[in-house]
Amino acid sequence: MARKQFDLIVFDWDGTLMDSTSTIVKCIQAAARDLSLPIPRDDVAAHVIGLGLHEAMQAVLPEVDPSYYPRMVERYRYHFLSRDHELALFPGVQDMLVELSQSGYFLAVATGKSRVGLNRAMNDVKLLSMFDATRCADETFSKPHPAMLQELTRELGQDMRRTVMIGDTSHDLLMANNAGASGIAVQYGAHPADQLAACQPLYSAATVAELHQWLSEHA
């Protein structure tokens, strides 16, 4: 077996492991509707997925009086909490994570979710013990700032050059570029394939199965 090129594999959560993109879009739109603000189009709402919640609300409605942003966050949380129990992992994710863990990789999550939100989601799908470390947007700088990857590699004693970030948005891949890690794109989440390709990822997977196969053969 060839020597591994990576020791640490970091996953984004929403749209990469968890099939949550359309739910997040609907909750952003519902929050805007509640406050009688302009309702963002699907593609605009999808684009801000992966950012911290406050950054996402500012990015999705940049023209709005800033006093609305905390209320947007509050309404978004209300809608998401009422629906997050319906969410599931993408098919194949669980098997892929188990195999990677058994193969001796360190596994981590870097997400725009809050700590409370990530822990609840991980608990719901019984993955709390699967990851060696996790970092959330309310604990450090939002993507695409490199801080999440810098903190994860430090915490786990890993080399950034032997770390790969896997995500469905340009925010994930730009964070990897900014940190000096490798990036892998998945095309089944929030951002279109051409936006992902512009970030020059090492590989771009159309499905979880393709991602799993690539990691098995090349990681």
C-alpha cells in the first residue's frame, strides 16, 4: 500500500456530510419573510452557507439596516430548530467515515455552525465520537479565514501540508488555500461546480461514492 499523503482529513458539515442545503435555504428565506425583508433567491441564500451565522445574514442581505441582522439570526435559528431533526447524512457518509477512521486518519470538522448546533446535529446522527476534533464559527474566525484549520492542526499535532479540507463551498476551499492545506470539493452541496473549480481543488467529487473512492485510493 502506498504511503498516505494526508494524516488529517477535515470535513465541512452542512452540504458535505449532512444533506441540509435546501433546509438552510428555506430557513434563511423564512427568516427574511418573518421580518418583511426582501426574500433572497435560492442561489443567493445557498451561496452564504458555510459562513458563520452573523456573516451569512450580512452577506445574504447586504442592503438591509444592520439592526436587522441579529433578528435575522434569531428567526433563522427558530426555523432551523423546528426542522433540524428531519435532516440526515448523505447516503454513504457513515460508511466512509468509519472506514477512514479504521484506516488511521485523524478526522475533524470545520463548520459555520454554532457549537450547540454542531453537537446537536452530531448527536442526532450518532457521530459525536467519530471525530478527533471539531471547530465551529462561534469559536473562532468564520471561513474563509484559515483559523479553523490552524487551530485543528495545532490541537491534533498535525502538519498543515498533510491536511486536507473537504467541502461543498468556495468558503471551504479558500480557507484551505489560505491555510496552506489541500482542498477537495464536493459538487452535491451549496455551490455550483464552476465556483468550486475556480478555487483549484486537488479533486472534485460529484457524489459521496466518488469522494470515498478517491480518498481510499489517493489520500
